[in-house]
Amino acid sequence: MKSSPPAPKPKPAAPPPRTTLTAVEMGARQREISVSEFFTKNRHLLGFDNPRKALLTCVKEAVDNALDACEEAGILPDVAVKLEAVANGGAAPPPSQATRFRITITDNGPGIVRQQIPPIFAKLLYGSKFHRLRMSRGQQGIGISAAGMYAQLTTGKPVQITSRTGARAPAHYFEVQIDTKKNEPRILEKKQIAWESPRGTQVAMEIEGRYQKGRASVDEYLEQTIIANPHVKLTYVTPEGETKEYPRTYEQLPPSPREIKPHPYGIELGMLLKMAQDTKSHSLSGFLSSDFSRVSPPVAAEICKTAGLSPNARPRDVHGQAAENLYKAIQSTKIMAPPTNCLSPIGERALLAGLYRQIKGEFYTAVTRPPSVYRGNPFVIEAGLAFGRAPEQGEPAQPKKAIPLAEGEDDQDDHELARVIRYANRVPLLYQPSACAVTTAVLDTTWRNYGVAQSRGSLPAGPMVIFVHMASVWVPFTSESKEAIAEYDEIHKEITLALRECGRRLGAFLRRRERAHSEFRRRNIFELYIEEIVQSCNRLKGGRLATAKLKDQLLKMATKITGGGKTDELLGKNGSGPEGLPHSIIVTPEGVEAHGAHARTKA
């Protein structure tokens, strides 16, 4: 029987003909992208990459704006923060399970004029700080409007703003959203209302978020804000309804920073060309001396001579090779560093007050470095340390409640390794520590030299909090979300020098305290036997010896042999504290003493 031949395999279907596009059709698809559209699709760049972080970012941006406004107006800030869990249909859930929150931030600042309210809160890249070279918390004109955009995306609710510029002025109420295609504010409602506050601004928004205590939470952000801003009075109403009061511990406003002009060393060639096109000066020499800081007419003439250009040349006519020669001449000319009155560092006294108020320890110290410069931008680095656990004073402390841990946080972290708290222009940086120049500098510091245990490539071990603050006219953040400081050599060097100074003071304190403890133990041993020696001598003299006098003499000898008053001083038992440790606080069971230039602090 013959087998039938195999069936022929079906031919694969021919691919559909490829559609070709002409350049005209491709060109028709191109269109401008609004900055609001870009950040709507890339909101993680602004710090809204998860609900927990988004809640913190919204609070942070509103609080930063409130503090900036108060300080610029010369007003000691009183800020109220309120978080409320919102029901998403049905009864309001417990805060730990809620997915929607209403954030309300109220300040006692100067208020906002009516015409400026919509663009400030509903237009990205709009603000007064981007073009000014002076220290401020905000830099880009994105923060608070981005928070409103996030609220609009997640809940569809507008941002509600109430503001009044004075007791006799009306209070204006607005509800605004962002038109993301045009990056323009859309006003849903505006009216005058009765408001009890005589002056200030209130911002409220409803967002999707998640509330959890612990590291990188709203609670930690507010606690750290008070450390760097002891002049602020803060009231915080938690989602559970608990009211936390952070009283003002420093009654002085920080010095008001002044605006400066750009320094020639920080200008790149393209920016130099743009400034030359925009200047109002009619001569090259006038342009250099009027549009830059630290460029006097003689220095401007020297730059022109080095570049081979006429001082009377029109700035707009300088381009091409002439512009490159001018740029090289600027870099090769010796020019003074930029002025530093554009900065407002915390200061050692205020920093010690903030550390002592918020962190419990037995030794505190603070360092403010001299101003330095990166890319023509002046900056100041400040560092502080809080070491040890506060000795018991009075009643024994109650056991602390366990704080929930954040994602990825180890339960042993607080007990084994030092904690690093980072700041830029008085604002806490809670995320991306490993990408920050501060963390790199802490890891590169050899803490073993100062008597603190440290494994290779890790943070020092022990009960210690390390504080680092960078104050600058333009902080080089690694992203728009402003969470980490970029690694510039000049910045890394200044942080390292500040940490080493703190470490030296800590090492001196630990070494002296250990020696003092050893001598104090010897003294106690002597005192145990002095009474028996006195009684024995009295028996040998037939009871005729002046025992009180002999005992007093022997006690004086024991004190002298074991270091005398110096031992008491090192242990803080005579109220004068450790010698040679400026800008430091030592805590003992008997009380608290501040040393160096810092005035006495009461517990």
C-alpha cells in the first residue's frame, strides 16, 4: 500500500507593506512640550514617586515657602501644620490605612498680593528666587506649584489659598489648578472672605498619600526643621489629632541675606555671551564692572587688556574668537572671592540650641567654617555633633515607645551606627543619602582617630548624631527634587574639615573624660580607707588626735593626687565644663553647661 505524499506547507503570510512617512508628515507631529506636561509624566523627578514621599514633599514645599516669606519680611515665623485623613467614600479610615490626606499650612508672614496668588501656586517655574543670587530655601519656582499639580492629578481637587497682607486689607480666597498644556493657572473660584488672621497665608490641598511615622516621615522632617531653625515656633496637628508644640528657643531672626551679582569665575562662555547681549552698559569695561561682583573698573580694564579688546567696545559686538579671549582673560585674572553677605548660616550658638533642644545626649559641639567658593558661588559649611545618651536627671525616664520603621530601615541602625542629618539652606534632606556629598564626607572621615569605633567604609558606631548644613546662593542638588548635594571637590573638602574639627573636640572630650573617670575611681578608693587610717592614727595617739583636721588633710591629698579640680571640671562636676572645647555643651546629672562663646544653657 502506497503512502500518500505529505501535504505542502502553507506559505508564510507576506508582511504588510511598510508605511512610509514624508518629512512634512513627520514635521507635522512635532509640537512644543509644556514644562507642566513634562513634569506631569515625570513627577518622580520632583519627589512624588510614592505616596509616602509625596505627602512629605507637599508639606515640605509649603513649610519652606512659609519660612522664606516670614524671614524675608523680617517676621519671626509662627507656622501651623495640620494633616487630616480624608474619607474616600464612606467613613474616614485610621491614619495608618488612609490613602487621602488634607494638608493645611498656615503662617504669619507678609501675605501675597491678590494678582500674584494664581501664578505662584499654579504655574511651574514661576517665582522670585531663581534669578536672585541670595540664600533661600526655594530656588527653582517649582515646589509649591508642583505640589498643587500632584493634588490635581491624584484627587482632582484644586489648591485652596487664603492670604491677607495686613489687618486693614481684605483676605482673598482662591481655588486654582494648572492648565498643564499651557502651564498657566486656571482660577476656579476667587472671593473676599472673613479670616481671623490679621496677616499671613494659608494653603490647603487634598492629595493621595500614605502616613507612617519613623525615618523620612513628616514627623521627622518637622523635628529636623526645628534643629536648623530654632527661631521658628511650630505647631503640628498629626493625623491622629495630637497637637505637638515646638516652641521658639532662639529669639533672633537669622541675618537677612543680600542679593549679589554673579561672580566672573562662575560664568560659562555661553552665559557670558547672553549677559553681554542683555546688558544695559554701552562699553565692555562698564559691562564687566556693573554686571559682575568684585570687578572694579581697574580690574575690568586689566581683563580687557589681557583679552586684547578695547574697554570702549560695545558688549554686543563681542562674539566668536573675541568672546573666547575675553572668557580666558577673566579666568586668568586674579579677582577677589565673591561677598558672603548673601548667605545666612545658622551660627554656632543657634545650632547648639537646636541640637540640644531636639536630641538627647551628653556632649554637643558645633562648627561654622569660613566661607568658600565653588563655580563662583559662595557657600558656608556648618557641622555639629551630639554624642552619648543624656544622664538621668531627677525622675527615671519612662521607656520609649517603639517607632515604626520605614521601608528598608534596619532595627539595629539607631543602636549601632551614628545617624547623619543633612541640610541645605536650613532644609532637611531626608532621601537619597548615599548619593549626597555629605554622606561621602562622613564615610571618608577617620572617626577612629577621635575615639569612636568605625568599620571600613561604614558610618561610625555609637550613640552619635552628625549634623551637616550647607548654606549657599545656589545649592548644587543632584535632581529637581532637591534631596542630595552634588559631589564638588570644594564642597567635599569643606565638609571634611568641619567634621574633623567636630571630631577633634569629641576626641578631646572622650579622652579627658576617660582619664577623669579613672582618677575619680582612684579618689573613691582612697576615700574608702581614709576613715580607717584616721581612726588608727587616733588610737596610736591615745585618742588625743584632731581627727577632723587629719581627715580633711588626707582628703585634700587624695584630691590633689587624682587630678584635683581638673578632674571635677572634666566630669562637669564643678559647673565649669571641659577646658579647650569651644562652642560645646556638656550634660551631667547635676545640670547643663555651655562653653566657649556659647552662653549658659538651662536644662
